[in-house]
Amino acid sequence: MADNAGMTSDDQIVGLRGAALLDTLERLDPLSPDAHALDVNTLADAVNPRDLGKDDFRRLLNALLRLAERAPAFDLSKVDPARFASLVAAASRAQLESVVAERPLRERVLDEIFARMGAHTRSDRARDLHAVVHWRMAGGTGEGGYDRYETVISKGSCTVSREMRERPRVTITIAPVDFFRLITHQATPAVLFVTGKIKVKGDLAFAAGLIGFFDLPKPA
């Protein structure tokens, strides 16, 4: 892409908005100089899900995943936590439903969120804790129709597995979209519980305070 009026290719791409930005990303060669000039966090700042249609947020994430296959700098793991939270928080429920309806994308986004949990554990609060939490994400393809994750909070750290290895202190069942809203501060556990959008089996008191063991990034 040629420079115009002193602007770099990076400037030109992130200066786009809405469908124009999305179309450009979908056409972008991940090995091109234009792609290598882009910073994924600068790109995340340029994206406003409110400028996109119902299916466009899904297309955006798929475009980033396609680029990341050959240019790892585009991987979702490279997106700053606050920026990632802002993207998810700004997306509408319909946009998030479109994301989780596509199986590979659903798994990639859920895996990314759970992979970040260890980095956001409040070690000061979890120092003397050993607790196993089983998460059941509704609408999955695993046993009983759930995607399952096990988080083990122990001695100030948190590890995540797709295998259920230990007996849980609590089992939490929730739809992925409501989980996204929970971890981006768009909904509270109490509201989700009383509205039936989250189900808890086991130690209810522990579950009520579970989010307090994590320093979840707030949308910028």
C-alpha cells in the first residue's frame, strides 16, 4: 500500500473504521510489509464493535486468527488485557452470539480467556487457598453439551486444564456470552445467579467470592 500525504501504511490501515477496516484486514497478506508494519494493539484500539454489524465482529476475529497463522504477532494472546476486555465489553450480545456460534472461534476465544486467568490471579488473596473449580460452558460439544475447563487455584497461582482431574469445590455452569460479560465487568455473579444465567453446584459462599481472587482487567 503506497504512502499518501506522509502517512505510513500502518497509519492508513488503522485510520480506517467499520466495514472498511474489516475488508482491508480480510484481504491483507500476513507476510506483506503492510502486515508487518501493523501493531495488533494499535489495531485493537482502532476497532469499535459498535461500528460493525452483527456478524462483523466474528469476521474481525477470524481475520486476526488467519493473519496469526503466518504472522504470530497478530495472535490474540498479544492483545493487551485491557484492550481485549474493551473489545469484548463493547460488542453487543448479538455479536458475541455470532462468535460463539462458530465452533473453532468459540474455542479459540474461550481458550484465550482461560489462558489469561493465571496472570490475573490475586496471589495475595489466594496464597493460602487450594480450590478446584469446574466450568461448564453451555452449548458445547463435550459431555452433556458443555465445553469444560478446570481451574485450580493453589498457593497463590491458578492453572487451567481442559481435563477434569480433581474433585471440584464448586461447579459453575454458564453460557459463554454471559461468561464474557462477567469477566469484563458487564455483569455481576449475583445478578447472573438471581436471573438464572449462572448455576452453581457446591460451595455457594466460595463461588460468590470467586471473582475476588482475580484482578480482572477493566475495559479501557
